[in-house]
Amino acid sequence: SNMLLVLGCAFFCGGLVYPRKEQVFDKGNAVVNSGLLLMAVMGLLFPAVLHYTHSEVHAGSSELALSRFSSCIMLVAYAAYLFFQLKSQPSSYTPLTEETSQNEEPSDEDEDPEISKWEAIIWLSILTAWVSLLSGYLVDAIEGASVSWKIPISFISVILLPIVGNAAEHAGAIMFAMKDKLDLSLGVAIGSSIQISMFAVPFCVVIGWMMGEQMDLNFQLFETATLFITVIVVAFFLQEGTSNYFK
């Protein structure tokens, strides 16, 4: 939903607000993000191919070992990406609109932050614990909702939950695009996809490994192929560094 629905709506709404020009975003950052998404897809694709081609040396164990190895590599790559983005070359990830505003005359009135750093950390911890608690109830209720609504569990978990859960991100990406801040829209849409595929999924596999649970990266062949095609399409549209409502 992030790569297709959120990003597509951002491009479309931004193009409607600025119909006579192509909106510009940082091409270099978009290429790096596309590469990370491709790496994540490769990490998911290999276990699925290994399973469905029946080429495992030991049935089940080879797929699990490959998933755990790939998860560790993906976590290391994501940590390197964060270090490069935040510490090594943070100037490379400055949005183009911010670079333009920095070249202009500074404003006399500087906005003070509404809350301090520690207040933000405390609120983030409280909300994280609350969301984790609600997520547990949500997972327990999915099966009952599937039976009562006569909707497959896969449709609820793959289609409905991501759309509802990403409603705030969806609205934020559209508003940034309508203000001609496409780098922020890409950060919301593509950055969230990278975080889920390069951190959340492999982290769950590693945690399951530590708990003795056999969790792997095999998300079935159809789902993995769909994700692969989605990443290819998104990378194709991001390679020029421009967008319009037609894209």
C-alpha cells in the first residue's frame, strides 16, 4: 500500500496542484531507496524459490537457515543505511526544498520546538506500549472477523490492515506533495516500506530464532512475485527524479 497507493496518490495530487510543471525530487536518494527495496525483495525471493523448486539439501532446514542468514544481512544493511543517512552524509538527505530555503535570507522569527527531546521520548515510549497492546487484541480478533464477515484472512491482513494503519502516512504524503515537498512524500512512502522490509520482517525472524520459533522469509511465491513487480515499477518511475499526475 505504501509503494503503490500512497506514492501514487501523492504523485497524482501533487500533479493536480502543479499541473503545468514537473515536480522534482532528489534522484540520488530515490535510486538508493530503490536499491534497498530490491535487496529486500531478493532476501524474500530466495527462500520462496528454494522452497518451490524443491532444491533444498535438507527439507525445511535449508530454507530456515537461508532465511536467518538473509535476515542478519538485511539488518546489517539497514543499520549501515541509517548510519550513512544520519551520521556519515546527512547533507545528502536534505530535501531540495529545504536547500532552496537555506539559500534564501534567514527569517528573523525562529520557531521553537513545542516539546523537548525527553518529552518526545517519553510520549513515544507510552504510545509504543499502547499500540503494542492494541495490536495484540487486533491479531486475536482477525480470525473471528474473517469468519463473521466471510472475508479471507489474507485479504484482511494484506489489504485492509495496511490501508487503515497507514491512513496518517497516506494523508501526510499527499499534503507534502501538494506543498511541492516530494522528498518528504518519498520519505513517508518509500522510507516506511524500507523500514518494514529491511528491519521489521528480518527482526521478527531473528527474534523468533532467539525464542526457538521456526520463522522464515517464505511469503509464498505469488506474494513475493507481486512485491518484486511492485518494486520494479516503483524504481522505474523514480529513476528520472521527476513526477506528474500522469505517473
